[in-house]
Amino acid sequence: MKASSPFVAALIALFSALSAADECTNKNLSILASTPPQYPAKACGQEGWVKIRILVAPNGHAHKVSVVESKPEGVFDLAAITAAESWKFNSHTETNRCGEYVLVFELDKSS
């Protein structure tokens, strides 16, 4: 997946299932459509990542997106949340279905 900036590649990796204490399940959770994040101007050439948790509504839309952890903290958070809010997942009938994903912001070293 390419980020909207020509200098940045955004990679998305699925993390393992959430703990039972979170009352959340990600079984049978598939991303059908995703928008890559915009590289934020305030990042000033930095690289980093954001681990997000997405609560998925029964219609498959991202219902609530939150940051679990990020490095450097606060630099890429808003870009990750904004992108993930537009993602579309398979529809379902379960409640509290969610998943955790990592968006990696790397500078394109090939140019």
C-alpha cells in the first residue's frame, strides 16, 4: 500500500487477537477497502508507526478508532486515525468486533 505522499510508504500489518479482557473479537474480520494515510507535514522527515484499534460496526464501517501506541508519540496519530476511519470491513452481526493494526510511516529511500 502506498501512502498519499510520494516520499512515504505506509505498511499495514495485522496484530494478533485482542485479549479476552477487552471483550472484543477480530475473528472473520477482513478489510474490504482501505485508504492510505497522508504523511503529516509536522513529521518533518521522521519515520514511525502507529498501532490502532478499530471497533467495527455491524455494517462494516469503522465505528471507533483509537491509538494503542505510537512512536514517535503523537506525530502520526491523527493521520492514522483519519485514514482508518474510512476503512470498510466485512459486515457482521456480532457486537464489539474489532482489530488492531499497525500503520508504518517510512520515507521512500528508492528516490
